[in-house]
Amino acid sequence: MIIYPSIDKLLDRVDSRYSLAVLAAKRAHELENGDIELLSKYESPRTIGKAFEEIADDKIEIDPNSILLEKEAEKVEEEKKEED
């Protein structure tokens, strides 16, 4: 369950819950693979929480030119559910 940042704040940045889930999962995987952290301090110790914090702080946004196949999106969503 997301406590911080609030879902309302996140949905101000991303237009749908589905897009939010995919974006956060993708960013969490990038962080797990050693990508640079975009905030100096995080509330969450988990990568998915860090991804949500970056989205809330406007550090991450959806790339409108990115193409994610439905199978890939479903896989990302499944992985996110397993983390929660």
C-alpha cells in the first residue's frame, strides 16, 4: 500500500493508475540495475517506493514516444504485484 507519496499526488503527475504502475515498475527496475538515484533523500527503502517518490517530485515522466508491448506491460505489472 502506498502511504507516501499519496496516490492523489502521483495521479496529478500521471494520467492513469495503469500508466503509473507501469512507469513506477520500469523505474524501480532501472534503480535495481544500478541507475542513478534522482533524489538526495528517500522516505522508502524499497526501489518501488523510490520510483513513486521520483514520480511525485516530477523527476520521472512518461515518454510519449516509448512503445511498450502489451505482453511487456503485463509482465511489468505482474512483477510489481509480486513486490507488493
